[in-house]
Amino acid sequence: MGSVTRKKILSIMALGAMVGLLLVPILTSLPALAGGGGPAAGGPPPEVAAAKKDGDKKEEAKVEKGRDVYYKTEGIVSGAPAPITTDGEKDYPRYNFESRVLIWFANQQHLYYGSFVLAVPIFCMIIEFMGVVAKDKALGKKYDQLAYDFVKISLTAYSLTAILGGILIFTFLTLYPAFFGYLSGIFRPVMHIYALMFVAESGTLYIYYYGWDKMKTGFLKWIHLSMSVVLNVIGTVLMFLANSWIAFMMSPAGVDEQGRFLGNIWHVIHTALWNPLNVHRILGNMAFGGGVVAAYAAYRFLSSKTDEDRAHYDWMGYIAMAIGVAFLIPLPFAGYWLMREVYAYRQQMGITLMGGLLAWLFIIQATMIGILFLSTNYYLWQALGRMRGAEKYFRYIKYLVFILFCGFLIFITPHTMVMTPAELKAMGGQQHPVLGNYGVMSAKNGGINVIITTTVLSFVWYMRGNKVSTVSWAKFGNIFMGVFFGLAYINIVWLAIYGYYIPANVRVGLSVPQVATTLSCLFYMFALNSVMMKGAKQLGPIEWGKISARSQYALIMLATAFTWMMGLMGYIRSSVRLFWHVNEIMRDNSPWAYTHTVGFAANMISANVLFFWISILFVFWVGSLTKKAAPVEAKVPVPGGAPQPVAGH
Amino acid sequence: MTSPYFWLATLIAGLVLLFVGAKSKTLLNNTVFAVVVSIMIALSYFTLVDHYFMDMQGLDYWYLFRN
């Protein structure tokens, strides 16, 4: 048996053993999960334990049953009720500082890093796969190098994520012991699985990173690639488990009205908002991760000394931005679904979010979303400049700017304004007679869909920038594409206007065909464009590295806006519980159970963003200290010395 | 006009014309023909999207036109 074959067999065995080991904690937990994980939150009441022991019928009659607050099913009470806390050292020990601000900071920083280290391995998986299947070997190696660069960045961040997780737990234990005790009692088996999964994630990540050199060719490369799939499955499960805790805090299930665990752990995990949160977070993490990596590439581009480096980081920034934006486009729709589910769960909660106490934060959120899309479009228009032949699109950009700004201005128009009595009198009411019309959801849905459709159009232009289709039906294809986009815009605006003339219960449904219109443009036009550009004539190469510095600042802006918006949305989601630790189950009786002013919240979010970016710069710097670059062959100079990592997009 | 079958028929007619046009390349690349076929397909497609996505939610897309 040759050494290569032996290595292959050993690799497969190692992978099999690894998967087996990963499954062990889950398999061993299954009986416990099926049985609800046993008594929780301090164990069952003494009379319940006694009843079980004796097996006496009389005693069994004492087994207390409760009704699930969400699923409305009956279950045996298996945990203590949610503690009724009082403001004091016992339930809320504190420093001479607002404990909520400390927990806010620790949570937010952990979340930023957690999102980053969960998103980047997904990028690596995609890019490594692109490298493996690439027909052009040189291009394949470049993708491989890029994937390696990505994982290198995430490795240092991974350690910091774990440290921040530890800080977060200690902050909870020391400042909110009663609440954390209750939550960890309910989620005891889930938390243990979480911890084991974290160990598995760490092990897989280190093998994945350090095994890059050893598993760079042939079948071993596929094993390596499949390890990235395992890594991402673990990462995603980790995130889903963590999401179940916050979903439980917002929309509890699996407990009775006193907060007593009813023995079904799946009900506790699978609450009303769990799935919408999962989808929203996975998309958000990917968009955020793309933004951070793009900002890293932009920073390296701006500080590059050679054309070769500039070309590499320009390309890296583009790829990261493209992946990030691919997940940004469906993100508002996932957010919309989440909000719909919030309304369906508790209408009052939805009103607090979007029409009441927190409504102004949604206006800020709309502004940030607008900035994200404007930055993306600006970057793409700048990127057209590095392609010969793309000049033909320049004269149309001003129209796109106009459309984007119309959509943006409508999207950020508030429904009502905070005014002094004199201003109120001067305006003749809470709503502006003209602009007030744009402050309703019908108009806003139209605004955001117009923005997203325009971004799709900018992408299509970018993808065909330096190409001319050679298919025989090219003229028809171009006309069809133009008509399809034109009618899509008309349909979106028509549905927005139509909403003013029909009752609210019918109007609310119009957002779905609006979204379907936008997604039709995304999927059909990308597909059509790809078919049309197959074997297209190239007017000139993409001159990687020859892009304006402004474009790189747009990437940095994109990443900063992502970070700020994540902080904002996290705050909104958390503060919608108002004075509850666990909504309608466990009341927050600390002195900080009030909603902060918009100004304070904005300052706090900015401080979090600033800290994150300073610390991630440190992470980047640490990453740059390791000069080891695994796929050595990938460092072969670009043919002809042209600063051009890839020929295509 | 408020019947989805009318728009479905328009979509099918558009696709048939597209198929006929594809048989003779010159017709497909004729500007007027291409614009007409594109409008038929895209307009009927978006109307059907509007109708069925509202219908899926138990809502009537043609509410204003019927009342």
C-alpha cells in the first residue's frame, strides 16, 4: 500500500472519528432531551420527588401539572417558578455603576466577535470550494490563498470571542445572579450541549487551519473541504442554541405562567420567534462578516506599497463585499418576517417596536440600511472604473443616484415628529401635510424595494461591465432585461400607491408581492445575465488595484454601518421586553428597568462600535505578525506581472 | 382583466411568441417584436405574482377594481 493511499485512509478514518466524536454528546443527550432533561431550576419540588420515589398512587396524585404559556399543552411541573426579584444586593449585586450598561457592553462585544467568527468560516468554505472546482488552476490556487487569508484573520478573533464569552458569563453571574440562575436552570441541557459544541468547534477550526498545508491536493483537499462543512454546521448549531435563549426571553414557551419548566425542552427552544431570529441572524452575520473582511482588505489596499499587493487586496475586498451584499439583499425581508412574527406573537410588542416607544430607533435603522445600500452602489460604480468598456454605463449612473435617493428619502420619512407645541401648531398637526404621506409602511416598502432593485441593477451592470454578449439572441436578451427591470420598478411603485386606496387588512399583504418582484429581478436577471455573458467578448481586462481610494472608504463605511446597525438592532430587540427579564414571566426589578433615551442608546452603540473596531484592528495587526502563508504555490506571480488576481468577477 | 386566467393566457401567448421568434433568429432580434414579447411576458408575470401572492394570504388583489 502506497504512502499516499495510507494517508488517504488515515484521513478518512480521522474525519470519521471526528464526526463520531461530535455526535457523541448529542447522542448521549438524546434520552435526557426526550425526557426534558430532567428536573430543572433547582430540581423538582420535594413532594414531586417523594411521589416518584414511593410510586404510591396517592402520592402520584400530588404531581402538579401546568399549562404551557405558548403551546397551551399540559405538562408536569419540573422546575421552580421564576424568582420574584427585589432591588437589592441579593438579586442585583452591583458596583457604583449601571449594571445594565456593563452587561450591554459585554453582550455586544461577544456578539460582534461571535458573528465574525461564525461568518468567516462560511466564506472560507465557499471560497475554498470555488478554488477546488475552478478549471483554471492558477485561479483555483488564488481562491485557496484567499480562503486561507480569511481563516487566518478569524483565528485570532476566535480566541477573543471565547474570552469575551467568559467575561459575559461572569458579568451575568456577578450582576444578575437570580436571572441567570433561572435561565441556566431552564436551559441546563442546552447549555451543556452548547459548551461541548464549542469544544468541537475549536478543535475542528484548529485542525482545519493547521491542516491546510498537509491536505492541499487531491482527495485530501476534499477531506479538508468537508471539514469546513463540519465546522460550519457546528457553528450554525451553536448560534441556533444561543438564539433559543434570547428568543425564550422575548417569547417564552415550555413553561407555565409562573415560569415553571414543564419538562419539554424542545418547547423551550422552539419558541415563536426562534426561527425568524435564526434566519435573520445567519444572514446578518454573513453580511457583517463580509463587511469586516472588506474593510480589512480596504485598509490593506490603502496601506499597500506595491501594485501586486494593491491588486490582491482590491480583489479580496471585492469578493468579501460581494458575499456580504449577497446576504444583505435578503436581510430586510428576513427582518420583515421577524417583525410579522413579533406582531403575531404579541401585537403590543410590535406596536412598541414600530409605532411606539422604539419607533424612532427604526427611523435610525432605516437610515443605516439606506447608507448600506448607497455605499454598496457607490463602490460598484467606482469599481466600473477599473474595467475597460464599462464607460458606457457612466452616463446612466446619475439616474440611478436619483432613483436611490428618492427611495432612501421615502424610506427614512418618519410618520410623526417629536415637536414643541409651537411647531405642532405651525405644521397643523403631528403629520406634515405632504411629507406625512410618505411616513407609512406602504410607501416605505416601496422605497426599500426600489433601493434593493437598483442595487441588483448596479450588480448586473458591474458583471457585464467589460463584456459584450456574443449569443445570437443578445439583442432580445438586452431588451427583455430592460423591460423586466422597468416593469419591476413600475410594479413596486404601483403596489405602494395602491396601498393608499385599500383597507389596512388588505394593504398589509401587498408587501409580499413587492418582495417577490424584487427577488424576481435578483434571481431571473442574474441568471439571464450569466447565460448571456457565457463566452462573451471581453473589451479589456479588469485592472485590479486600479480603483479609486474613495471606493475603499466606501467599503470601510459599509463595514462601520453594518456594525452600528447590529448594535442598534440588538438594543431594539432587547429593549422591547421593557421591564421584563423574560417577557411576562420574570419581571426586572432592578433600578435600570426603564428604556433609555434615544441619545443615550446611540452614544452607547457608538462606544461599542468604536471599541470593536479598535480591538479588531489589534486582531488584524496580530494576524499580520504571522507571515506564514500556507499554500506556497498560490504565491506564484501573476502571469505577465500584471496586477490582476483573476480574470473574471 | 381581473381574472388571473387572462394574464396566464397572456403569459403563455408571450412565451409561444418567444418560441416562434427563437425559431427564426431575425424575428427575435427585431426591436418591435422583442419589446412587445418582453412586455407581454413581464407584465403578465408581475400581475400573476401580485394576484397569487395576495391570494396565498387569503387577500384579494383586485379589491379596488371589484368594489
